[in-house]
Amino acid sequence: MHKTILLVLAVVSLVAGCGSNKPQNEGDHSREENAEAKKLLQGVWIDEDEEDVFFRAKGDTIYYPDSTSEPTYFRIVHDTLYMEGANVVKYPIVKQAAHIFQFKNQGGDIIKLVKSSDPHDLDIFRQAKKSSINQNQLIKRDSVVEFGASRYHWYVQVNPTTYKVYNSSFNEDGVEVDNVFYDNIIHVSLFNGATQIFSRDFRKQDFKNNVPEAFLKQSVLSDINYKSTDASGMHFLADIEKPGSYSSYLVELIISYDGKMRLKIEE
């Protein structure tokens, strides 16, 4: 019995020893950056057909000439360009040389770029100022509504914030870019005469049970507007909008006359 145990241990040790000869970081090696290709990409690149400035590669970041597209981190692994913004997107490289860079966009079309030799093209990136795509202003509105024998005064204030929301979209060349937007916090108050019966600041996370998570992540709380009044209370519509598209969710916000609130998706 003792000899059998020793034999089993010896076999196990032999198998473990053989296994240890396998490279530990085989997967990591397959994703090593192509340092030479990354070096070749440094500089300002122009669309060969349109002759417009396409992007600038500096260090490990790609910058775009427009004021709304966010810079994005990039890597080149083997013959593939990886752009890592809100999403990781792969672009197969067709051809690369000192002054030529060609790759396939998301639709399979070949984007042909040539390196700029005009120093003035660099000024585009020096002068570009980031701009946010939202109202970026304080909005106040209020009104008095009569119901039964009572007069109610509602008040809404849209407060812009510095909370960034990143939204991915494709530019006209079929390359995915990230735009930055700034979310809002919206205050809603309701008074019965001089008595305040409801007061609250709303953020888009307050609607997480009414809006799909993936949509909510790339959306902003755009506005809350008064809708109507009936026996159940004051009705408002919260607009959760994906900027740059026609997609949005309208969530009905109902405030009862005793200050209670409930939410439901607008049909």
C-alpha cells in the first residue's frame, strides 16, 4: 500500500513538472503592442480623398479636430488598431508606412490616410476648445394651477452639472468616437398656497427602475415638464434622452396632493 501511494505521488509530480514548461503569459504575448507601428502613427493624418485633417496621434492618444469628439486611447497589436474609449473597437490595418496609413472602418470600407507635412495643420488641435452638447444653462419655470377649491403653485428648475456622460457614435467616416455631454439635476417643488407639499432634486439614477440600464448609462436627464392636473395629483413628464439621437424615455411623475410621488412609463 505504501509503495502504491509513492508511485501515485511520483506520477502527479511528473505531470505537474511537464505542465510547468508551458509559457505562463502566452495570452499576454499575443496582445503585445507593435511599438514600431505605434511610432509610425505619430503625427497629424489627412484623409487622402477629402484632404481634410482626420486625427492626430500623440503618444498613446488619438485626438480629433472637432470640438465635440473626446480623445481616445489607442494601441496597435499585430495588424490591428484598437481604440479604447467608452467601447473597445478594433480596426484591421490594411497598409502602414512612414507616410501612409490605411485601415478598415466598422462598415468594412478602407480609410486611406496620408501624413501631413503642413505645420499649420497642427494649429487645428491647439485652437480646438472642448464643447459640451447640452443646454448648459439654468432653466426656471413655474405656474399656478387651480383644482377644486385650491390653488397650487408648481416650480421646476433645471440645474446643469459637471457630471460627464459619454456617448458613442459613428462619424461620417464610419469610425466610432465618443462625445461628452453634461447631465442635469432637476428640482421640482409643489405648493398649496404658502404650504410646500413636495420638494425634491431629481437625477437620472432616480429613474433606473423605469429605464433600461444600458440606455440610462449614455443618457442625460434632459428636462421635466408639467403635463396636467387631475384627482390623482399633478402630472409631470421626465425626459431621459440619449443626446445626438432621437431616442428617449418619457417617465410620468405623479405628485399627489398629500406630497406622495410615483413614477410610470409614459405610454
